[in-house]
Amino acid sequence: MKTNHLQFFLFVTAVMLFIGSVIPVVSYPPFVRQAAQFGAKDCTFCHTKPEGGDGWNTRGTWLKTEKEKRNVARIDVAWLSEYKEAAAAPAKNDYSKGETWLCKPGRKDACDLDMTATIVAANGKLKEEKWQADPKAPIDCFYVYPTVSNDATPNSDMNAGPEERAVVKSQLARFGSKCRIYAPLYRQVTLTALRANMSGRPMAADRVLGYNDVLDAWKYYLEHDNQGRGVVLIGHSQGSGVLMQLIRNEIDGKPIQDRIVSALLLGMNVAVPKGKDVGGAFQKMPLCRAADQTGCVISYVSFRDNVPPPVNTLFGKVAGDGMVAACTNPAALGGGSGELKAYLSAKGRSFSSSAEPKPWVTPEPPIKTDFVTLPGLLTAQCVQNEKGSYLAITVNGNPSDPRTDEIPGDVIANGQVQTNWGLHLIDVNAAIGNLVEIVGKQAKSYAKLHKK
């Protein structure tokens, strides 16, 4: 008899639980009913189990902690409004901690590298080009890296992975011969999110989070490290976009602008009025038109000269009547064509995916350095037409010599070149030698202008 009563009780309980899961009833505990305005449907709102008990989830743990902080006897449902705000505002990074920086002066880190390169002459001869950092450089460089994180989440974590280390090696460390380097980690929008968006399955990434990280790092740098020194802002792609926002909000037209040696905003569309150097993205910072000009912006997006921006291009065009994408040629800031001093990966790959590499010389000799430079192979000039405003890069190959007539840098997807990306993967590397030289000249000009 007892068994029949027990079975009946279990059956009724199961039915009631099922009904309760599909039909709201008033038999919920008072806390659940009171918390319904915040989305509560059952005890799993705060507990790990439907029946409640001692197992607490993140929300419940937060409520318990609040109860202890407030030194009260009972949890108040109204606190949940504060939990929502706390959950919506991720904790700030502490940029006083060394692990929040990829690179800072005076330590062994991702930028403490030997950037010696191999010169590959047109006749196939190889020669090593020595490189040395300058720990006493007169100016600083503050760098924000492009979209490289392979983290599975929409925004990256704050752990430096091989991809972050690889990009500072490729795009930043060479500037260490002219400036002291600062490169904060930040919770950027990841490649995972970018690929999801491109495939039509968008992920909810938080761009404000990454910007706020860089803003916090910038403020920490100014307060604790800058000490009145001139600084070059360097960014590529997403990094340039973040720096553009930083300049608009914190620098352009403000007293701190006097400390900006230059801003290298590469691989991003920076708007300027057609025929002018200032007045679009920034109101007070003009484009650089000479290597010794300071307080100015260098910006371009690169395409092969024989593969101009297509109709669906991602780069080289901006919104707004009378506006064009800025193009300042690092090989000839004053205009015209010039020779690019590229430093490309000796393995033939950029820091991200590109076409299968080919040997730099045939027959292929051993190359001991991580980078090669190819005198005379590349030239560039700014082009502005109906296709856009961009840096057109020409490969001056000679089929009769043993050196390659091709360079990597195209974005490849499913075996197809994505022409709407141009040479985005090597925007920086294609002209980094020119950019380093410009920064050196700007440092000298800045020193003359700011003599005490």
C-alpha cells in the first residue's frame, strides 16, 4: 500500500513539474516570482539545480557575495538590476601589470628580437643586413595590432598567443631601431568572429570593449611611461580603426596632440576631403607630405597595380560626398612613384593566411634570417580614380634573372584570391623599411621643434 502511495505521489509530482515547465503557476517560491521581472523562470535562475539548494550558479554566487558585502540577513531581489549592469560591464584591465603588455622597453618580451634580414639581389646573391635596437631612442611608438586572434570567442582574451607574438615580430619590432616600443594587449574582435561574419553566421562581438582597453592602456602609458616624450601611433586594420577613434576622442585638437610625432594608420580607410589633407576623419591632424613633417598622418591601403579594387572592395573607398580614402605613399610622400623597402617573411608567408609561397631565388639557397628584403623589386604610387584611392604596388620582375618575380600577400579563401582585400596582409611589410626611415627623420624634426 505504501508503495502504491509513493508511486502515485511521484507520478503527481512529475506531472506538476511538467505543467510548471510549460504553464506559469503561482506555486513558485516567492523569490522566483519576485525575480521574474529580471528573467527568472525557476530556481535555476540562481541555483545549479531546479529544486534550488546549496548549488549556486554565477548569478546566485554574486547575490551571496552582495549579501555579505552589505552585511544584511536576506538577499534583496532588487540587487539583480545591479548584477545586470555588472555583467554588462567587463572588468577593466590593469595595465600596471606587465602581462597586459606584449611589448615594453627594458625587458625580454615579444619585441626583444634580432631583426637581421637577408638582402636578395636581382642577380640572386644573398647578403645579411644587420639590425640593432636603440634602447635610448628619443621617441616612443605605441602600437595597436590588427585582427589576429584565433580565440574561439567573439572577443579575445588577454593572453598573448603565438598569433599576437607573430604580428609584433612582423609589423612592429623593426621600429625598435628608432623608438621605444609599447604594445598593449587588448580584447579585440577575433578572426573567429570575422570568419563567422563573412560566412553569414555573425557572432556578437563587442568592439567597444577593445577600444576601451586601448584607451585605458593609452592613459596608463601617458601617466606612467611617457614623461613628455614624443610618440608615434602605429596601427594596422582593426588596430588602425581603434587608433582612429582614440585620436578623434582624445588627441585631435587637444593639448596632447603636441606630443604626437605622427600616426601610421595603415590598412584602414581614413577619410579626407578630395584634394585636401585635413577635415575628414580628423579636424587638426593633416596627412604627411614630407618625411620630416611631424604631427601628421600616414595612411594607405594597398593593391596590386594590375588588380585594382573591385566593385565590392573593402578598402579604398569611404562614405560621404566629396570624401576619399587617404593615400600617402611611404616611398614618395610628396607624390609620384618610389621604391618600396619591403621586409617580407623569408618563408614566403605573411602573419596570416596567403598563397602557397615560392622560393625567393631559383635554385633555392638556404636563408638563415626570418626576413628578406628585395632591392628594386617593388615600387608604388598613390592612385585615385573611380575604383578608389589606394597605393598601387608594382612588382618589377625580370624573368631572365634568378630572383622571384612574385610576392605573397593575397587573401585566399577556398583556393580563390579575394581581390576585394587587395594586399591587406602585407600593407605594413611592403613598406616597413620606408616607414622606419620616415619615423627616424620625424624623430629628428620633433627634437628640433621641442628643444627646451
